[in-house]
Amino acid sequence: MTRNFSLQFEAIGTRWRVDVYEPVHERLCLQIKEKIFGYIECFESTYSRFRTDSRISQLAQKKGKISLSSDEYTLFSLYERLYRLTNGIFTPLIGNLLVEAGYDETYSLQPSELHSPPDWDNVLSVTDTTLELCSPALIDIGAAGKGYLIDRIGEILHAEGIHSFCVDGSGDLLVSDLHGEKLEVGLEHPLDTTQVIGIVRIQNESLCASAGNRRKWGQFHHIIDPHTLESPSAILATFVVAKHAMLADALSTCLFLVPSELLLHEFSFEYALVRDDLSLEVSPKFPGHFFTSASSID
Amino acid sequence: MSDTNLQPSTTSAHPNSKKSMMPLLVGGAFVVVVVAGGATALYRGGTASSQTTTSSSTSLSTTTQSFKDGRYISEGDYMTHVGQKHLSVEVTLKDSVITDVNVTNQADDPMSVRYQDIFIANYKQLVVGKKITDIQLSKVAGSSLTPQGFNDALQKIEAQAKS
């Protein structure tokens, strides 16, 4: 028996949904589910800083080395590229600072004294097969890890011969071959989650969003600038469309931290961002539109 | 039509400006200032955003200055790592209120043209929301749903803060 199928689950602290828009044999549905869950378990047991037994939690206690798959290498080489480009503002070594701000494994949300993260070159070295810390540090891949996982789930589906799907990691999306159709996605209002401020239409690409409205405590939200030790407040939300979710996810965080010009020189993507006065900045080929007050000025 | 007014330059300094790490390009490093006598001049402000022409916290009409009606055109200069760039701003004034603003791309290299295009495409816009329930959508993109533990912690802190 074949059917279209949909898979919903909790992973890395949020809700996921995978929709397949083509008939799949019942048995294959089960296999795919097992592969996805197996991959996520492996990912979390390595990279979750909310699990004390994860590899990176261990590396925060005692220096050491972990081996990297070629996929994992693409993740850390993107991190390194963005680290250099942003002069250290975008860094996987932000883990301890997030914990100090209160975003820890028990969600204490109680800030303590804050310290700047260590310099990459002082503690971390990444080769195409290994990641090594020469002194203990807490790695956090929260700025690109979800996108990375979305891409891997997409690859699992492709490997099983399934090409028409949408992977939805709680509002970060990867879509593939929608039979010529485009997926219409509302863009959430950063100040009112019951509203949308625009619509994007995507196909065969990823849309990732970032906003400070959820996961917010005290003066912090989930993005903290390691130079200022503050959460950026000038930008309320970012939306990025790129070929892969890992890049879209990472850039949606970067846009909070550095001017878009810096990123446009280096990467192929479209973006929109909403500033704290609800003004917009939208790249010329952003595949969507916003509901704006612009008409009132004409 | 309050949002047709430009605000004086100094009130619009962007909180993010001190963190800007690049030479500021066109991403809105401009502040239009209407000077006495009605001439318009364009200055490069120390801001990192294009919000200056769209925000409206201070209305020119509330000042004691009055300005002659008419259209005013001025050119703005700004420095990039590939040299000085220009952009032209045209402002229409009526009863001391700016009723229209137009910016014209005058960049001479592809990257600056692109940045000026981004600025021009956006500088008038302020976003408004529509109820999700009023629109047909397949998905909504935004911040991730918050895990239970996080919400619990927030509620506890709230309770502590009240007691």
C-alpha cells in the first residue's frame, strides 16, 4: 500500500514536521522514519549542549578531539568562514556565554557574570576529518545546527528516492520538487505571533527565520553578540532564502550581528529583515512581498 | 499622514551604529535634514540603517520653523572602500511637511548599484501585520516554537519576580 505521508516529532527542543507529497510504500515510510530518528539521535548525542553526556558537553569538561563526517565538516567550515568574515562575532564557541546568560541545560534563565568567548585560533582547530579543542570550551552550533539537520533529513529522503517534500523544523523550511508549485509561507510578525507581515513563495530551496520574540528572558534572547555581551535589539526578525537550510539558518543569525553588505559579498542568498521600528530591508530578488505602509507616502 | 514626515537627524541615530564593522555603504547611512530657508541638504549620518526616512517620531510641522512649499533636490555623498559614491534625493514639501521623497541611484559600480537598489526598494516601507487566520497559507516561518522547559522556567521567574 502506498500513500503520501507526514511525520511529526520533537527534536532538538522544538517541533518538526516532514511532509512527503508523493505516494510512498508503507514499509518505506517506516524505514525513512527510523533513519530520520536514528540520525537525529546521533546528532543530539554529539552536539546537544543540553545533554551532559553529549560529545560537546564532554569537550567542555576536558579538551579532546572528535571525528567529523564530510557533512559535519561542511558545518564547521561554514562556521569558520563566518567566524573570520564577521571578525569573531559569529562563533561556535558562544556556548559558555549562553550558559552564563542563563540559557543553560536547565533553562535557569538567571544571568551570571558574562565572559567573552575564547578566540577560535587559541582553542579550536578543524580539519576535514576532526574537530579538536586544545582547552575545554563549550561549543554551541545553535546558529546553524537546525538548518544542518534539515538538510540531512532532506538528503535521507532523496536517498530513498523521494524528491517531493517539505521539511519543517518549526518554521525553518526546506522544500523540494513541489510538482511545479510553490509553497506559500507566511512570515511571522516579530511582535505578534498571531499575525504575518508578508508572504514568501519558495520551491527547491530553504527559508529560515530568526527572531528574538520567543526564547527571550530578561534583556537577552537566543542571540548574543560576543563583543558587546548583549542580545542585538536593533533588528527584530530576519528571513533568509538560500539553496540549503544550513546556510539560510546561519545567515538568519548573522544578519542580526553584522551589516548585510558583508554577507552579500560572500554568499548567494536573498533576505529580508525587520528593524526595531518595523522598517524593512529586503533584497531585490527576495521571493515574496510584505504588507507595508509604503502606499501611504505616495 | 504623519509617516510622511522626516525626522531631524540626531534623533534617529541607530542603536546598532557603534557595532558597525564595515565602512558604511548605502544601507541607509543617510539623514535628510531640512535646513532653514528651505534648501534641503543631505548629510551622511552615523547610522547603520535606512530607517531614517521612514520613521516618524518627530514631525517637522511641530517645529517653529516654516519652510517654503516645493520640490528640493540634493545629492548625497558617502565614502566606500571603492571610493566616493553619490545618490540623489528629491523631497517635496507642503506646509513644512515632507509629502514625498524619492531617491535615485547614482552609483557607478555594480556593488554600490546593488546596495543603493536595496535602499531605494525599502526606505519608504514600514511593515504591518495581518491576522494569520485571515490569509490562506501553507506554512508560517518565524522564530522556533519554544520548548516546554523554557516556558516553565520563564513562568517560575515571573512568579518569583511578583512575590
